[in-house]
Amino acid sequence: MWVGRNQGKFSKTPWLAGISILLFLLSAARTAQTQSASADTVSPESLYKEAGAAYDRRDFVQAIHLYEQLVQMRPDSVEARTDFGVALAHVGRYVDAVTQYHEALQHDPKNPVVRLNLALAWYKQAEFVKAADELAGLRKDHPEGQQSLYLLADCYLRLGENREAISLLQPAYDANPDDRAVDYALGTALIRDGQVEKGGVVIDRIMNSGDTGVVNLLIGAAQLAGGDPKTAVATIRKALDTDANLPGGWSLYAQALQENGEIEEAKDAFQRALRADPNDYDANLRLGALLRHGGNFQEAAAYLQRALELRPASVAARYQVGAVNLGLGNLEAARKDLEQVARDTPDFQEVHAQLATLYARLKLPAESQREREIVLKLNEKSRATGPQPNQ
């Protein structure tokens, strides 16, 4: 659901984040203010009232039809544009909703409700970078908004920007000891950032809430981050037994299974995670990588391309897309991505091995030999290097 222009202050919405978080649908609706209509003419005021009534009785097709007429009569009406966008978003026409919100902002650039709705429309399209940019700007003007706080934190976590999430959430955590949504999101960000000890402090505070499912999920995440996947599998399974719908739970469980060597079970869990949240970056990336390693290039390609769409700056996703294109024989597409990865991470040994194969298939022997020599040099110092992108 969406926020209407005249609703007023942002309201706090219950929210639960996960490792790959399925955020809440923000409460609210359309604007409520109307003016009296003429009994014998179709005035903009009467049309606005009729459109609102159609929306209220959930006749969204009729509401959209009427709002479309209304904005033709009153193209500069922020209220009409906003409510038109809300109705469009309600039926999944997010691109059209974005257009209406942009039109509204032409006339009222600082309107916080329109900006929040615009961010929501980007979010629902999995355009998390655009949503985060809009929300960051909104929070500069309205730092008190709880909905924008939760949504921006979720965007950061989905984009893997854990430190940005921590910076955003830490003040709210300090100021609101009873906000479990903030606690969970901050604990998630800290654990994913490798700050397991600090994450444990947050977990301790959540324990007082009695939410054992959430607590076990976070503890399992900490165990996985600490290099104990076997224990993490059991702990996360316990969390899912408490609540099978924990946001991000199946994705985290699948990662623990994968790290524990239970590959087929991990594939099944990743599939379940993606049924719950098709925009789960980790599930798309890891399932795609598992399928690629198994030679299922065509099936892997869709998951890996989705992972790259979700995180365009991800070296791991770009590498996987390049590697799967190599497996499919799309050599020029593979070359573009693999060369980009090699430029961004020159010490990533595996990308040079892929490039050596690629250049050989492109009948570029000098380039292939060069890459083989790079692999040999990197192999000599591989023990001293840190973790490489997910292969």
C-alpha cells in the first residue's frame, strides 16, 4: 500500500528485516481532501471525488480511468497526480506510477509523501539504487521519518552496503531501545560486515523480546560468519521451525548448507528462498553459481543475470555472468564482462583462468598465454590473498 499526499506525518509500520530482507508494504492510501461538486456538470472536483470513491471500493480500473481524465483537466494538480500514481502502483503499473510522481514533483519538488511514494515504486521494481538515492535525499529533509528509515536500511542491505546501513541505523538503535525492526536490521548489518561481537550485543537486546525465531536466525548468521556452518545449519533450521516465513531465513539456511557441503539441499533451499523473494541477490547469485558449476549454463544464466541486475556493481555477479556466457559460447559477451572484472580486481586468479580459455577460443594465442602467466604468478601468492569473489 502507498501513502496519500494529505495523510500527514509518516506513521510507524511494523517491520521485520532479514539477511536479504522482505520489507513491509507501507500503510496508507490516497488523499482524502475533496471539494463539493456541481450537481449538473462534471467538474474536476466531482471527478476527483468519483475517482476516490472508486479507489475506496477497490475498483482500481475505474479509478485509474477517472484519474487519467482528471490529470488531463488539471495537469498541475499534485493531489491528482499523487493519487493517480497510488492507483497505478496498486495494480503493479510501477513505471506509470513513477511518471505520475515525477509530474507531481515538477510542481512540488520537496513534497515528502510524493518522494516516499516514488522511492516505493522504485523499490517494488527492485531498482534499489534509485530507491536508496531518493530516500537518502528525503531523509536529509525529514530525518524523523520511520518509514523512510526502514526502507532505506533495507535497500542498503539488499545492495550489500552494510556499513551505510550501520551508519543509518546506529543513531536510531541508540535512541529507540524498543524498536525491534531497527535492532534486527542493525544486527544483520553488523554480522554481515564481520562485526560479529557488536552484532552479538544487538542479539542480546532482541532476546528480551522473546522472539526466538528472530534470535536464532541472527545467531545462525553469526555462526556462519564465524566459520561454523555445521552449527549454523542447525541453528537456522531451528529458527525456521519456529517461523518458516522469516524474511531471509531460507536464503541464509541455503548458504549455511552450501558452506557445509550439502549442495543438493542448498539448491532446494535457494529455490524456496527465491519463491519467497525473487529479488534475493544472494540466492540468485549462489544458486546460479551452483548450476553453472554443474554445467547447467542455460538455467544458471537467468539467476546470474538477475543477480547482476540487482547489484550492478557486484564483481562476483559480473564474473559469474561472464563465466556462464563463456560456457554458453557467447564469447564476445563473456569477454566484455570478464575483462571488466580483471580490470576491477586484477588479483582475482580465477578470472584470468577464464580469460585464458576465452582468448584461446577466440584464437588469440598471445593474449591467452599472457593470462596463463598471470595465473601462475597469482598462484604463487594465492595463500597470502584474501577471499576472492564467489566462484
